[in-house]
Amino acid sequence: MLAKRIIPCLDVTNGRVVKGVNFVDLIDAGDPVEIAKKYNDQGADELTFLDITASSDNRDLILGIIERVAEQVFIPLTVGGGVRAVNDVRRLLNAGADKVSINTAAINNPSLVSNAADRFGSQCIVVAIDAKKTGNDWEIFTHGGRNPTGLNAISWAKEMVRRGAGELLITSMDKDGTKSGFDNELNAAISSEVDVPIIASGGVGNLDHLVDGIIEGKADAVLAASIFHFGEYTITEAKNHMRHKKIEVR
Amino acid sequence: MIAIVDYGMGNLRSVFNAFKKVSPNQKILVTSDSKLIQAADKVVFPGQGAMPDCVRELSERNLIESVIDAARNKPFLGICIGLQMLNNFSEEGNIKGLGIIDGRVLKFKPKNHFNKVPHMGWNEVHRPKNHFMWNGIPNNERFYFVHSYYVQPQSRNLVAGECVYEKPFCCAVSKDNIFAVQFHPEKSSQAGLQLLQNFTRWKV
């Protein structure tokens, strides 16, 4: 049976992996290759790197990280953050990324998703969706949940799949950073409307949240950052817990 | 020398990196030069994206003949679309393949909405028969898949590996000097590296 995936997310800035709470008090988390190897050894199914570099000058530094990780770690690597053009996608794939995640640029220019999928194949195009509950619906927000776009999250998800997204990474901006679990209602609503796999993100505080994300949220994969970075849980522990709850894991 | 056939579809660096990892002293080339493919001891035929694009790019680079020649004569490893292209026909674009394997490429049409397409992630590979390429890998080991089409060989004898996604499908084909897989060994951690190492040691 196909296993549900656990994906640790690593924040990268200025060519280093960092950890912090809500992007403040960032501290150096160590060598990216060593961290990637550690997660790989623990059984991570994929790795996601999120480039949080503010200035575009230093954004190329992530290419070096991906190149080094791809020489040593042989599981799928996804890179997101600051992807604006087909050429950005090309450079990340050439550096060794297997998938590239597109967020704000898809909203500003939806044809970027179609163009990138036509050129490189849907299998490597992930669209990241940041959504917030507004009344009975969810709306797409940008800039860390500050700017509303007026786009309905479910219609947007369908539109992105129609344009060639091979996977959706859904982050609840209500839940992100709260450690109170995913927005499973949002994830299940999207998962039942699209044919591509979805990754649940935002809000994980304990291992039961990962289980709920799969069972209640109908997610195909769960992404978490802080519970793994700060050593609260290892990926091995997360997998054992999920296995115990009868979820198929690797 | 192992030649990885480059026809401009997708990034072959991870395939190259994985071979370098398992066989650092062996000469590994990523090439679109048919002379080098002819000269190689072994050939790797990868592929990603859509099969019609892959066949077109292969044809535009005049590589079809050298790939068919390699598939008839030397240890040959097909990966993902590289497996699919060996078949007679694909539902993707309703096109002809290279016709090296008697089989067809079909699209996943899951009945259950929560079986997503593409089939993406780590799934178990069952083995109907032993093969040198499986050495050192436990039966039912998981490999990483990402694909929307699968192959259906005409004869059971061609099936070297099976996987279940709603129903069983063939995920590895073997025929004489050919071994071809639907999953990505270069992204399948230890088990995938073992398979690639086996290829570097495979004598036919």
C-alpha cells in the first residue's frame, strides 16, 4: 500500500539552515547536509527547503545548499520561497531539487504554473496555498497571512490543478505557529475536490496532530517544522506513532 | 563506462549523483552523443514529464536508433518514462513507443477519489521472480514513485516487480539484458542505491 509521507521542512536564509519561532530570533541550525542526512536516517520521506531570505541578492545561495544535499541524500527534495519565474524553477531543478513550490507568484501570475508544468512536467510543480477561514469559506492570503486576495481557497486549488500543479501544499494561516493541529476541515474540503496529492501544513504541536491530518484532513502527506527541529520528536517517533494508529507509513 | 542518455527532458543530475555515490571509481557520463552511447558498456535510459514529449525529443536528437541498439545488446536500465517508452504503445497521447517490450502504457483511473493521480510516494514492490538486480534488497521493500501512467506487459514473464495502487500493476520489467523500473531508484534512499549498485555489477 502507498505510505502516507512525513516531510520535515527546513528554513533557509542566506545559504544557511536556521531555526526560530515565527521567523524571529533565528539561530543557525547547523550544516544543511548534516541536518538533511539526519532526517533521512530517521526515515523522512522527503525534505522541503523553504527559502526565507528577504533580499533577492542572496537568494541564489540556496542553490549551493541544494547541490550539496543532492549529492548525499537520495530522497525527493522540494524547494520553495521566492520562486517567481520559469527560470527560477529551471535553476532549482538543475541544482538538484525534484520539486519546486510556487506560492505568491502563482497568484500574481497564474500562467507561471501552466508554463512551468508544460516545460518540466506536473510531477515537479507544487503549488503552495496559504488560506484563512473567512465566514463559512477559506480565502487565500499572502505575506504570511496579512494580505487577503479575495480568492476562494477551494476554487483556487482546483484552478491550480487545472493549470498543472502535481501536488498542493496547504497551510492554514489560522493554525500556523499555534501548535494546535492542522485545519483538517480545510484540508479535507480541498482533498475531496482535487485528484492530486495534498500536503497538510501549519499548526503541528504533537504527534496526534499528524494522525488527525491524515485521517480527518484526508492529507496524503504531513509537513512539520518546529516539532522536529527543536528535538521534541524524531521522525522515527512520529512514524511509530502513526503506525500504531494504523496509518500506513514507510 | 556507464552512459546516462540525456535527451533534454528533465534533470539527470540525481541519477548521476546516485551512481557516483555507489560506484565512485566508475566512469559515468550524462550524454546525448550517440557515439558515446554506442561505446558505453552499460546504458541508463531515464525520463520524466510526458511520454509524447520524451519520444519527440529523443527523435529530434537522433537517439532512437542508439537506444534501441543498446537495449538489444548491453546491460540496460530504464527508469520511469524510460520504462514506459520501451513499450509498443501509450495511452498518453495515443502514441507508439520504441517497441522493445511487448506491452502497453495505461493511465491510472482510480475509482476511489482518495487514490490520487499521480501515484506519488513510497510504495511496496513485490517480486514474482528473482533477479540479480534485486540482490541485497528485501522483498516488499518500498521505493519512491511519481507517475500517472503504468505499463502492462503482454506476458507475465516480463514482470519483475509488482506494486498495488487500487489494483496490482507492473512496476519492473526484465527481459534478457533489460531491467526497467517505474519507480525512481535515485530517489529511493538505501534500497534504490542498492539497485543502482547492482546495475554497476550486472553482467549479461
